[in-house]
Amino acid sequence: MLGRLKQAPFRSRRESGPDDASELVSTEAPALEKAVPESPPNTAPLLCFVHVPKTAGTSVTDLLRRNFLQGFHQYFVVGRKDQEGWGKTFDSKDDDIRDILKHASLNNSLELIAGHIPYGVHEKIKRRVSYFAFMREPLARSLSQYYHLMDETRDSALRRIMISYDFDFRNAIEGGAALPLSNDQTRMLTGSRKVFLDESDLEQAKAVIERHYLLVGTHERLRESLELLCHKLNLRDRNLTTLNLGRRNLAPPDRGTEELFVQANDIDRKLYDWVTNEYLPIMLRPA
């Protein structure tokens, strides 16, 4: 049975007292053979914002950057398929994934990481990780992606794929080439490498969210979701700016394409309904 996780508000390193050792200044010349001690590992959980595209994540990322300053890092991930043709995960051998793991492993001062990164970094670094993310009604998200893809002033890995398919959405989706248009919210939230998802992935997503996510909010209840997230993270600056709106003067897709988007995101639809109707109302309930 789904129950609300009772968690104390997250306390960031910025709110802790200074490290006394770091404040001391020695007046003696260091011994030539004296080894420099390694910095102690950061025992605070690393926060990870799984930025699912087209879920107001750019605005949320801007807010997080303003609050975390030096402890924040946003990663750039190229596309959603790895070099072997699977969904991109932290098991992938791609350079962008390797760079993320190297950077996150070596920087103990990190408090929060963000980007179009999937769930699962905790399995590769020696640090606890608390995840959070936002979902969006699947058809609305697909339509937002459609307008982005049809905007010739934009460039993205997915747009380049669609150009190679001459914007034949059905062939691209059914051929497994356009992962962002096919249940990719569930895929990212679970860190799955599968190209085509099924009901088992839905149940896995529910379990992962309940066990490992600080919060999964929704685009449609963004203000309420964000207020709860700010409370959990003790954020002071809670002013949400509106960014990355995209063009509004492009022709809409035909009905057949819309129906294709609905069919291709059936697992996302079920997960979104569960988050909206069962999970989120409990999380937003006053303590």
C-alpha cells in the first residue's frame, strides 16, 4: 500500500557549519615528505534531478542552479540511445556517460546534479543518491516535442533522427529509433535500456519511485509539486521563471500522428495516471 514517506527536510552542506580544519592556516613550512591527506568522502546524499524533456525542467533547473551555486552541476547528454542502439543508461559505454560518472565520482563537493540523465547513477558512484523528477501528461508532452522537432531553428539528436526518417513518425517510433517519443518518461525514471516497454516496466517504475525518489511531481501541478520540493530541500529562492517556451505558430500534427503518440506512450500514460491519482495526492497531503 502506498504511504507517504516521512522524511526530514534535506539539509545541504551550505547550511552546515564550516569545516574547522579548512579554516586553519599554518604558519610553519610544510615538511617535504609529508603526504597530503585525502579529503573525506561526502556523506550527505547527492541530489539528482532526472530532467525528463518537456516537463518544465529547464525552469526547475534554473531555480536549482540559483540555490545551489557552487554545489550544482548540469550534465549534457547526447541523445537517448547509446552506441549499441539501446536506451542510454549508466551502463552505456558512450563518452558522455563515462564523463558524467568520472566527474561525479571525483567531485565530493557536489550537492546536486541535473540533466537529461536517467536514473541509476547511485549504482556507479560511492555515494548515496536521492532522486527527484517531474512527469507530464503524455500526449501534451509528445505534442510539445513535436513542435520542437518541426521548428527548423532548433537542433537536437532527435530532430536529426527525424530528418533521416523524413519526419515519418510511425516508422521512426515503431522502428525503435525515436525513443523520446515512446514511453521515455518511464524509461528515464527507471534507467531502463529497453527500446520497447511493457507492463512489467510500469510496476518497476512504481516501486523505484516509492523507494528511491524524494519526489516525482507533475507539470500539471507544477506549483504545488515545486513548493513541496523546495520544502524538502530547504530552498530559499523559490521564484520559478518560465523558460524554453518554443514557437507557437507551427502547424499541429494530423489526427493520425496524435493517435500514434497516444499508442506509443501507453505505459507512460498508466504511470502518469498512477502518479497523478494515487502517489502525488498522498505526497501533497498536509502532514
